[in-house]
Amino acid sequence: MLFNSYIFVFVFLPVVLAGYFLLAKLNDKAAQLFLIGMSLWFYGYFNPWYLFIICGSVVFNYLFSKLLMKRKSRPVLTVGVLANIAVIFYYKYFNFFKENINALFGTDFVLTNIVLPLGISFFTFQQISFLVDSFRGETKDYGFIEYALFVVYFPQLIAGPIVMHSELIPQFRDKSKKSINTDNLYSGAVMFGLGLSKKVLLADVFARSVTWAWGNVAELTAMDVFIAMLSYAFQLYFDFSAYSDMATGIGRMFNIVIPMNFNSPYKALSFPELWDRWHLTLTRFLRQYVFFPLGGSRKGKVRTYINTFIVFLVSGIWHGANWTFILWGVVQGTVFLLTRLMDKWYKKLHVAFQWFLTFFGFCLTLILFRSDSVSQCLTLMARMFRMENMSLSSQIIESYNLPEMDFVKDMLHIGGLIEKLPAFWVAFFLILGFCICLNHRNNYEREFTPKLSTTVCTAFLVCYSIISLGGVSVFIYFNF
């Protein structure tokens, strides 16, 4: 089920909120079971077969965690972690592995028709962290219901954040969170509304030109590639930011604090700072469960750089089964380390130049991230840097000319200006994207106290977004 769908906004969310708080007054376990059941409905809405995978994963990992708490056996931990990785490998990388074996050795292994379960990387990583913490004796006396709710809790189930048991389960136990808090309900609703508007009114608009561009690579001009690159940068930003806001907002409605996962990364002045702001909980997981076990920064500078590079390689592999993702991780790790090596020189640059190098450099890597193949990426980059044709295709222009823009044009009497500047709306949305990314605090840090202006603006954006839900699209991170 999607956050940006009619059934979620008008049926699922109101029913879950009302049912949970009503049951919480009667019986805490009943309320938790209800929330688990509704979360499983949320997860299995599009494909009920997904439920066998996630339920099996929950039962297996809970039993393994209990075994680890009793035996503290490293071989048992290894078996548990490898079993989880094997599940991800099968669903996400098995066909990719067979494709490369066929290409390398001339074999003819038949590709399997495998449907990737939603959010499998997220809930599997979350459970791997639980197994490791169980081995360390940090998971205490959690019961199965608490553990199951920790894994399947629907706001963070499909696209994160990757939460730790210590962040969520104590909140599920907290009696003070079992009744409606009007302040949390209001601020959560505002955050959800603002996230919904980011998704529908910004991310999905930028996605229109991106979808056309990567579907018509042979027709693109140098300017098309440049605009598509910027559009994808903003689509990815607002899509992930929107999901983070909506997940956090829903959590607040239930009086549950979900950790920040997105902290205005396009304000960053360097690649290290950008990765301190982007997908915070994935970065935390890789640091705690990959970087530190490899030795972290305790074994000298060279080993630290190697460990850091491995983390970025793992991050690239995590994002998908394609050489583009693996190479993207290699590029990110390389640039990250080069920035650290040249730190003294780099910090002498003007902050505006630091920002430009960071933002434009990251945008260039996104061409690789979005492309279907490495050769396609190289083709697009070569075309953009040659600058042989700087015209903008009519299809890119039309992708930004939304039907409602005619109303705005007539209201502001700017029809003549738009005739002279056909790419007016392209420039408008790109400038708007820059302004929002660079000049606004992220919603997680803002205090949403009940105000008439906030309520009216949010209500307008929500209504506008709901009207525009006819073109519902999934969140990008569902694919990872």
C-alpha cells in the first residue's frame, strides 16, 4: 500500500489510528496485535505472497535471537547473518549473478522469474542488527509480539528508516504513549501533509521529465541530459524527503518518535558532509555493523580508508543488482576519500565553490545511478560535455507544463512571457527546487504548533495533492 493513495489516506490511516488507541485503553497486547495485523495488511496489499516471506523472516530471526542470547556463539551468529543475506541474495541478486556467470563463462543458466519483495533490504538489515545486538546481550527480554511489531511497524517497513530495537520497543512499552496526544496528532498530520505534497507536487513532477529522458536516450540533446540530470537530483531528493516526512509524521500520530533519516543533504559543502545528511539510518547501520567490525579507524589511516571504501562498496551493492550501482558505490567511496585526503586544501576554497563541487559532482554520479548500464551512462555524459546541441526538446518542456499551469498563467497574466520563454516552467520548478533545498529547514527540526496559517496552508497543499493523486507513483526507495 502506498502512503500517497486514496485507500491509505481515507481508510487505512484513520482506521488504524482509531482502532489502536481504542484497544490500547482496554488491553495493550490487543492493541499491539492489531497494529501488527494492520501493518501486515499494509505490506501485503499489492501481493499477499509477500506475507509468507516477511512472517517467515520474523519468526526465524526471533528464534535465532533467543538462541544467541543463550549461547553467545559466534558461529551461530554467522549462520543467522548469512541466512538473512542469502534471502536478499536470492530475491535481489540471483539473476544478476547468473547473468554475469553466463557472460563470463559462456554458460546458459536460465534466469528465474523472481519478484522482489518490497522493503526486503530494509527489514532484513533491521533484523541483522537485532541478531548482532542479541549476541552482544543488548536485546533484553523482548517478547515475540514486541519483536514482530518492531519489524513490521508500517510507517518504516517498506523504505525505512532502519530503526534499532532500542529506539522503538521501549516506546511501544511506554504507557504514556497509549492515549491520543493532540499536539502529536496535529504536528504529525502537518508533517504527513507536507510530505504528501512534496511527493505529489514536486517529486512526481520532476519524475515526468526523468522518465521520458531515460526512455529516449538516443533522442536527447546536451541540454536535455543536463536538465534530466538536475530533474533526477530533485526527484530523488523530494521523493526520499517526502517518505521520511510522512513516516515521521505517522509515527508522531501514534506518539512514536521515528529517527531522522534525511537532513537537507543538498546544503552539504563536501561529500563526507553529504553522506552525514543522506539516509542517516543506513549510514549508521553500515558504520556500526560493517565499518566497526572491520576495525573502524583503530588500525591506522590506510586500513581506515580501506574500511571506508568497503562500506561504500556495500552501499552500492545494497542499492541494486546492476554494475551501475556497484560502480556508483566505488565512485562515491573514491570521491569521499579524496575529499578527506585533500581536506586542508579543500577547506581553503570559498564555501560557494565547495557547495558547487559537492552538488554538481553528486549530480554527475546520479547519471550513473539512474542509467540502465555503464555504457548508457558514458553516452549521456559524453553528450552533455560535448555540448553539441544546446536546444531543449519539446517533450522535456511539455513534461513541466502541467494542466494547472494554464490557470496560473491566466491569473498572473504571463502568457506573453511564456510564449517568449517556452522553458519558463522548467526553469520555475528547478529554481523552486533549489530554493526549497537550500533555504528551508527540514520538517523534522521544525515545531508545528497549532496555528491558523499552518493549518490553512497544509490543508490547501493536502487537498491539491489529493486532487493530483490520479498519477500515483511509487517511492524510489521501494526499489532498493
